[in-house]
Amino acid sequence: MPLPLRSPVRVHPFTGLVVDVDTWATAHDYHRHHQELHLLTMHGSGIAYGLDVLPTDPPSETIVIEPGVAIDQMGNIIVVPDRQHLALGTRNGTTFISLDYVESIPSSGGDQKDTRARVLEDFRLRILTGQPETPALELGRIRHSGSSTAVVNAANPWAPAPDQIDGRYRLRLPVRAPRDMTIGVVLHRPESLSPSHMLGLQFFARELENDGVRPRLITASDSAVPPADLLYVSGSAEAALPQELINRLSERVANGAWLFADPCGTGTDMVQSLVGAVKTTAECAAETEQLILGARNVFGTAPAGAYLTREILWGDKAVVSPRDYGCAWSGRRGDQIFQRDLIRSALEFGVNVAYGAMHDVVAR
């Protein structure tokens, strides 16, 4: 769709100017037009934030649309302020979830005020049997089997099966504002950590900034676990965490934080001490692994880190790794120098963990 190009006209004030309806409209249309041009030329159209399509729990014929913001191809800002529920019913073929910008006169409510001088910039959600026509935006689609009314998340987001939510055709904004994220850094016996590992943490934070995330690192001692979106836990791999610290970490995770345990060194004691505290099942582990491996950069499997062969423990909002990504992020461990492809894949994996944690925050 072409840009809404026209020569702007603004009001030129002078003494005695009569501000009538036309003058008022010209003044405000000038600013609206500049906003449209700025959004479309500098950012483009698409989904800016949120608006994820999710199944209900338990799955049913109803879908959930998360709150969010989008810009349509006319430069209109569409705000969905609250979670929405759409009933699909029993259907065949493919249905499309559409989002439109609409305007209306707001309700006067109980005060009986005249609202003719107000315009509500609202939204409309629709279930269509064909692709939405511009400037409407597609939030997702579902290919129905005809034998089930329950809609679920796609087991493979790149190849959704029937009755699974397909988000491959969502139009996302190419330029977005940075997203803020708090990272609680919990170090057990920090004096035992390699300097390379701590340097790697700084490189990881810098990589997040390059990927559109503004991390705020909060450092805590063993006795305190700060409230944060992501808890980065490290220390000597040969030192098990004390039970008091494990309990505090579990409490934070239960309240919504993600856990990324990344011990430094060759041992497995720290990882083993966390096994019982991480809630996991085969289904949960598969779901977390799938989310992390495709959250930002695409991986077939978790990359090597400083140690390739050790298995990662995937849990509910938890990634416990014995692979020492911190040293891999820094490019070295002791006298060992890592190749750039290993460093790059380790940093990208760390970014994926952060994006996975942010995805979970948005979904809640």
C-alpha cells in the first residue's frame, strides 16, 4: 500500500484568528499526518508488541489474544489494552484472526456528558474465512481438521498441524523500541569464579543491548535473590549450592522469574544440587527447549559452550547448563582460546534464553 503522501497544511496564527471547526481540524490533522508519516517511513506497519494468539487452559474452541500494540498500513496505532477471548466454534478449512483500527463516539457513561467532540480510537477483532484485506493485520491462522474444536499451540511453530495456532504470517515491525529486562546475578562463592567467566557476563549483557534488550543487572550475594525477570546463577561448578539459596531461587521461579544456571568449570556439583529444585517433566522439558532454541536465533540443538558433551537440564522456566557459557562468551578459559563460531553461537544462545524469559513475561 502506498504511503499517504500529501503536502502538509498547518495553521498560521495571527491576531484575530477565528478558531472554528475547520481551523481546529486543520491544526490537529497536521500533527496526525506527521505521525502517520513518521510511523510508516521510520518503523513500518505490523505488530509492535504483544498480541500473541494463545489457546485457553484447558484447550477449547476459544482463543486468547494478549494485550498489545500494532501499526496498520495507514499509520494508525492500534491498542488492545486488555486480554481478549474469541470463540471459534466448530469450523472447517482455515480461519484467520484479524485486527482492525476503528473509530467511534465514546459512551457518555453515567454522567450524561456530551461526547460528540470525542473520538474513541478503538480496535476490532474478527474471525475470517479468508486473508484479511489491508489495512487489517493478521494475528494468526488456524487450519481446522473438522474433527476437533480444541485449539492448541503448535508443537512445531514452523510447521503447525491442524487445530494448532499458526503464527508464521504475523507481520512484525522491523524496528522496535528496546525492551527492558532485569537480570538478577546470583554468585555463589564469587572468589572461585574465573575472571574470564565474569568478563563473559559483561559481553553477554552487551550482546543483549545489540539485540534490542536493555538489561539491568542486579548483583546479589548468596543470602539474597533479587526479584528479576531472569536469574543468572553462577559459581564454581564443583561447589553445590546451599539449600537455603536453592529454596530462595525456587521461590523466585514460582513467582514468575526464569532461572539460567551457568556454573564455571569442569565439575557437576552445582548442577546436581539444582536437579531436585527444577520442576520438569518430559513434556515441560521439550516445551522449554523448543521455546529457547527458536526464541530469537534458530538452533537445532543447544550450542557447545566451553564444554560440548554435557547435557543441559531443561525445566519449567529453567535452563541449567554445565557447559560454562560464561567462559565461552569471553572467548577463553585459562590458556584455551575459543574459535569465533563457538563464541558467537554461545552468545546467541544466551540471547535466546533472555528472549524466552521475556516471551513468558508477555504471555502472563
